[in-house]
Amino acid sequence: MEDLERVEEHTYRSVFDDGLMDLFAGVLVLGFGISMVTGSFVPMIPNYVLPFLWRPIRKRWITPRMGYVRFTTGRRQKERTAMHKAVVAGLLVFLAGAALAITIGVQLIPIRHQAVVHSIGLMFALAMLTITVTMRIRRFVAYATVMLLAAVAGVAFGLSAEVYLNGIGAAMTLAGVAMLWRFARKHLAIPPEKHHAAS
């Protein structure tokens, strides 16, 4: 039973090795960074759409390539709980960041002289750690660490939040695209009818 749980845990972690989460997270961070540079809320609009695209993209693009895995009832329950926690954490980060962006936009906070702006980086670091814990995507520890160090450098040494948010966001986006490309080339799509026929 213990071996089965270990295999299932390994299989569950591999579900997110396609890079889609990296791509989504990178685009979200870029939305904030570009919004801060331009002073416009428009670059953040895609962030509202991304949560609704997650399931359709995985169903159409990812699942047919990685196979159709049916986890035990306990694992599926854990997965639903983890996804709910990740969604709630992401929503809180987005709302807090949006509120901060609006506040900066109406010039209630002197952005160049207040460390509060770097709380965006801290919130992203927290969100990435939440993804690591709930969804078992270990590489997000690296993203969170870099984001946290950048935010600390912003407070301590004046590193611009626009610079590190756009830099980290771009790096995550490129990493996600590269992982998706490798995933697509490595795994050919398996039509559902063929899978069911083989099983």
C-alpha cells in the first residue's frame, strides 16, 4: 500500500511537468510588471482570463499527450483541495495587487519612495510557495526564492519592482514555453477512443 501511494504521489507530481503552470504564472507576473511600467491597468486584463483557460487547455492539449490517469478517490480529493487552495491564494494575491496598482495609479502612494510597492513581489513569492506546497511543483521554490530576494533587494538597495517583476515574469514565461514545446515533441497526442480501446 505504501509503494502504491509513493507511485501515485510521483505520478501526481509529474502531471505538472508540462510547463503550463510556469507559463500561466509568468504571464500573470508580466501583467503586473508591464502595468507598473505603463501606468495602465490594461496589461492585467489577461490575468482575469487565464483561470478560465486552465482546464480547457489541459483537456485539449496536455491530457491527450500525457495519458488519461485515474487517481484514487483520496488522491482526487487531495487534488481538488489543493486546487481550491491555489485558486484562493492566487485570487487573494491578484486582488491585493490590483488594489495596490489602483492606489499607485491614483498617486496615493509615492511609488519611488515607499517600500510598500515591493509587497507585490512578496505576495508573488507567497503564491509560488503555496503552489509548491499544494500542487507539489518543486521548481516553484526556485521562482519564489528569486522573487523574495528581488523584493528584499528592492527594499534594501532600491532595485526597481518594475525591473524584477518583468525580468522574472519573462523568465518564467520562456521557461513555460520551452517546457511545453519539449513536452509536445516528446509526447504525441493519444485520441481518447484509442486509449479506451487499449485499456
